[in-house]
Amino acid sequence: MPKVTVNEQQAQGLSFTQMALETDQQDPARGAKGVGGILQRHDSLYGDAEKVSSAQHHGSQDNWIRTLRLAFQCIGIIYGDIGTSPLYVYASTFTSGISNVDDLYGVLSLILYSIILLPMIKYVFIVLYANDNGEGGTFALYSLISRYAKVSLIPNQQAEDATISSYGLDTISAPMRRAQWMKKSLESSKVAKVTIFLLAILGTSMVISDGALTPAISVLSAVSGLQQKAPQLNQGQIVLISVAILVVLFSVQRFGTDKVGYSFAPIILLWFLCIGGIGFYNLIKYDVGVLRAFYPKYIIDYFKRNGKDAWVSLGGILLCFTGTEAMFADLGHFNIRAVQISFSFVLFPAVSLAYIGQAAFLRKHPEHVLDTFYRSIPGPLFWPTFIIAVSAAIIASQAMISGTFSIIQQSQTLGCFPRVKVLHTSKLYEGQVYIPEVNFVLGLICVIITVAFQTTTDIGHAYGICVTSVMIITTILLVIVMLLIWRVSIWLIIPFCLVYGFIELVYLSSVLYKFIEGGYLPIVIATVLVIIMAVWHYVHVKKYWYEMEHIVTNEAAKQLIQTHNVKRISGVGLLYTELVQGIPPIFHHFIEKIPFVHSVLMFVSIKHLPIPHVEVSERFLFRNVESKTSRMFRCVARYGYSDKQEDTKEFAASLVEGLQSYIEEGHFITDMQVQETEAQTTSITDSNARPRKAGSSTVYIEEALTASETAGLTQPRISSYSAHSSGRISEEQSRTIAEEKQFIQRELQKGVVYILGETEIKAGPGSSFVKKVVVNYMYTFLRKNFRQGEKAFAIPRQQVLKVGMVYEI
């Protein structure tokens, strides 16, 4: 069988959406006839995709009452981290004490303008609009870019993906040459694709590292307030109390957050009222003059007076906007307007007053800088504030832990993380997940960090690297979105890059200066995670290319069945494959070893699209394989990266139900009619191919591949037919459809067998030393120590049939 090189296949990967535009522009009336005068036909690959749900898009119909309710709810979910920063910012900034009280003006000015420029202007009013159908975060940016430019390393794009209602793909118009140039540059450059992918997994790894650091620094800083009322407690005892709280926190994760989540918003709102009120009290009582910090000249004076020390102190100041990425990552639970309202009218005034009040207090009591927050609390309010502070710290930790689970789930669905057990803890909110293995490792790392560092100052050095790294990566990906999707004027993009690039790089350089004092920790954690994700995805991509190169065509499958005199056995067989086109090579191996096939056989591909959700009505795509008497079908089950996959029994029932609908509509009959006439049609060139849109009378199908066409797998030839080429369904056809449905239902009752490929991946002959290490050792280690296929799909062991095969990639 001829090999297909990566370069050959990538060169053929033109955008189906772009082809759709060109076809419409060239021949608007093309819907009436197909090539060579053959009428166009209806095909389930597009017919099923057009059953668009009436569900509204994210935030499209939100009224003000619902928006205000969401604004209240998001206070407890996404602001815990940034809202608890006043506990430790001044202590982390003035690690050696305050030598000049006028420095407080410069530091307060830096804090205020950092919050205004980064969390408020950049994230709340710019970055939030770069969401992926309401989902935010680094992977959401990556998936958004992947839809507009084929930067994904796995070539499983299909034209019909663009017909999904939530795909939201806007075509690039011809006059926008810069956007077209950007698109072509990204698609034609393997370096660009790999770079964008590495940025995405690096940003994800840093957020996961943040998930280990946030509980440690938040709980430790809150518990340290006990020393104000119990000075006999030493730091070691404070650490032990913090560790106990952390152990309990991670132990209760398996119960989910929905049972206690309703109380998060009131507690955090009470926290904001508390710190805002105390801040206003301290401002009036100690020094109203600190309000002059709104004049940015004090920032310049601060740097002139302190030089290098001022630059180093930025590593503590940046802690005032930790948790900013959570606003973007958790957007899927709310909407943009709700986040903007809650940030502008609740969080910003509260934390600003807290920092201003602490600065006023320190003007009179600079010796208390290491425990500013608790020292500045009026006596009668200490214990209520302490209890609220600990509660807020736990909520902030909970938000990051839950976010880590969600990020790893998304990474896994996109083939960027080894399989782990994902448990959905809420029947009401599908986004709430729990991953036992990750929870244990995260909790262990968090406890180790707390015991090893013992102070918030050293943990803050590590914390800052996570925050600034993710911000820089977000800026880079956002610029690509601006160029490719938003098509913003270059004269607006340049100042955006200069301003935010400069600010974030200066902050990053400051925290890197403290590398040996704790800054190394997130880099080590992120490096390990990047290696795991990169190795897994690299082999995943290579495996996909291998299967495409060794694909079994319909003709080859027919000959294979005839040669081995294959017998049919009762029941339904679901052969899992990652290929969305053609028959996987594991089928050839299976028939050679066991010449038996189930009465109904389906090649099932679980495909995760670069969108957060796929409507249930648009889940399945069906095609008939080989001949109508073979009862062999291909099914592509499409999910978004945030969708929950059904259990095996529910999935099988939905699959058969979809198959019966496919048969009932007569698609399998027209499929066979098409296969009999496809050989007479002329192929349509790439520039004329287009996917069908809802409401259009034109559809296209993937033609059966022959051995000589293997080199064109990423861009199969496409033929067109009429949706009503055969007119009304005859009585004989109706009878055949009814018989087929009854037959499939009977076979389903006899049992379902899940056929999984137990493939062993090895580096091929002539591979480099590095490749052999990556494939033969690193990937094999990950595969053996993470969950296998039947466990990941939760398939009962008695229903699993494994087929072993060796892939040399």
C-alpha cells in the first residue's frame, strides 16, 4: 500500500469553508444540478448535521435580571483568588521593611494602575470577547484559532463540521488580505502550528501549577492571622493548621462543589464588603493623603528613589492581580456583561479601598508591614473578619482546584493529556468534574509546598511566574485572534502589543529574579506537564497519520471479506477508531485473525471538535460502508471539549436510535444508489467543493476511496446529488427500511460487543535516538500508568474484545 507523507497531506488541506465561499460566488445556481447533470442527493452526513437545536447562543437572550443574578453568582466563583490578594500583597512587596514611607505612594499607585490596566481593561473589556462560544481560557483561544485556520496537528477536519450550529465560523472576505495572509501563513507553516500548540499547553500547565499554589498561599496567609490573638503560636504551628485545612479541602473534592456552591457568592460578597469597609475606615482614620497615589508621577519617583529594589518589588506587587485568568477561564458559567458589572461595581471598589486603607495604616505604622491586613482591622471586627478571611481563602482555593479539573478534562478530550478517570459530581451542572488521580497529586504538591516554603513571601515568588506567563501567552494568542478573526486595524494592535507586552515582560523579569527563592517551582511543575502533554500528543498525531497511511478502502474491505470467507455472528459490534474517514487498519488485522463479523458492525469514531459544546441533535453522522447487504456502517460521534460523554449503555442506545433514523429516512438506500453511479461522475476540484448549510438544497458526500486515492485522504473527492433524486420512497423501499430497523433492533437485544484496538506503538526503523526515547520509553510509560481504553470509556469488561497490533511510526 503506498505511503502518504505528512507534507503531501498537509499541502492538500485547503479550507472547506473558503471553498464554500468561492463556489457560491462563482455559481450561485449550482444547487440545481451536480456534475455532469446528475441530480444532487440527500446525505445523512449533512442531513443530520442540519437538525439544529433551538438553544440560544451564549449570552444572546440574557435580560438584565438574569445578568444581575449571574453577576452576583460569579462573585463567589471567579473572584476568590484576586479578592484575597490584600491578605499578602504588601508583605510580599516590602520583604525587608519600609525604609521610606513615601514609597507607599509609589507602590499603591502601581497596585491601582496594574489592576486597572491588566484585569480591568485587558481582560474584562478586551480578552473576554475572545471567547469560544462562551468558553474561556488558553485552550478556548487555541480551539477558536483552530476553527479559522487549520493549525491543529491532527488532520481530522471534516467539511460538515462547519454546519454545526455552535461552530460559529465567519468566513474571511476577499478584501481582508491581511487576515487571508495570516491564515495561509499559519496553515502552511509547521513551525507556526507547533508553536501555537506549545503556547497553549504551556499556558495550560502554568494554570495547573497555579492550582497547586493558590490553596497554599491563600490558606496560609489567612491562618497566619491567628498569631495576632495567639502570639504563642510559632510559624511551624501555623503551617500545621494550614496543612490540616488543605487536607480536608482536598478530601472533600469527591463530593463536588454544587452542594456548597450556593453559599460562595454571599461569603465572598461579605468579604468584599468587609475589606472595603475596613479600608475606608483606615483611610479616614489614618491618612486621607494616600489618595494622591492616583497621580502616576509617584510611580516614577518610586523607581528613581529605589532603582533595582523597586524593580524587584514588582514581584510582590503583581500578586494584586493573581486570579485574573480565572475570570476568563470560568466565563463559560456566566456571560461577559455579568463579569463586567461585578468587576467594575463590586471587586474593583472593594479591593481598591482595601489597598488604599492598608497604605494609610502603614503611613502611621510602617513596622507592621509583614502582617498589615490583620493589624489594620479594628479590634471588635477581628474574629468575624478572620472567619470570613479563612472562608474566602478556601473558596479561592476551591475555584482553582475545580478549574484545574476542568482544564485537564479539556486537554484530555483534545488528545493532549493521558486518559484519567473523570467523574461528574453534579447532575445539574455538567461542568463540575472531579479527577481522583489529579486531586491526589495536586493535594500532595500543595501540602509539600506549604511545608517546604512556610511563608507567603517565598510562595509568592513562585506564584508570580504562573500569573505573568499565562498573561503573556494570552496576549500572543489574542493578537492572532485580532489579526485572523476580529481583523482589527494594525494601528490598534501595535500599541496594544507595545503597552501590554512591555508591562507583562517587566513583571516577568522581576519574578524571574527570584528564581532560586521559589520561582523555580512553577517552572519545574510546568515543564513536567508540558513534557507529558507534548509526548502524548506527538504520538497521538503520529498514530493518526499511520492509520491514514494504512487505511482500508471499501474495495479492499470487500475483497478482504470475500477472501477470508467471513461469517456473520449475532449481535452488534462497535469497532472504535479515531479515523473519521475510511476503515482503520486494525479491521484488516482483525479479519485475518478472526474471520467473524457481527451481524451489525459500526466503525465508531469519537471526535472532539474545537468548540465547547455540540447539540445532541447534531451528535452523530452516519454512512453505509461497502454494500447495503453488509450492514456495516461508519459513525462519527461529535462532542465539544466541554461535553460530557454518555455511559456505554446510553451511548449504544443513542447510537442505534440514530442509525434507525438514518435508515428510516432512506439514506442507506440512496447511499447504495450513489455508490453505483459515483464511478461515472467527474470529480469536483477543490475550489468548487463546499459543505451544505442549513436551508440549502445542495449537499456533498465523501466518496469511497480506492487504493490509488489514498494520497488524497485529507481532501477526499466530493460528488453531488439531489435530495430527492429518487422521488418518493417506493413501497418496496419502505418495506426494506422496516425490515432493516427490525433486524437492527433484534441484534441490539442479543448484545453489544465493543471492539478496541490494543495497539503497541514503536518507533519505526531509522528513527532518531530522541524519537526512540520519546515513543518507546516515555509514551509507553505514560500509557501503562494511565487508564486504558475500556476504563476511559467505562465499558464493562465482559463486553470488550481487544485486537492487538503493532504500529511502527
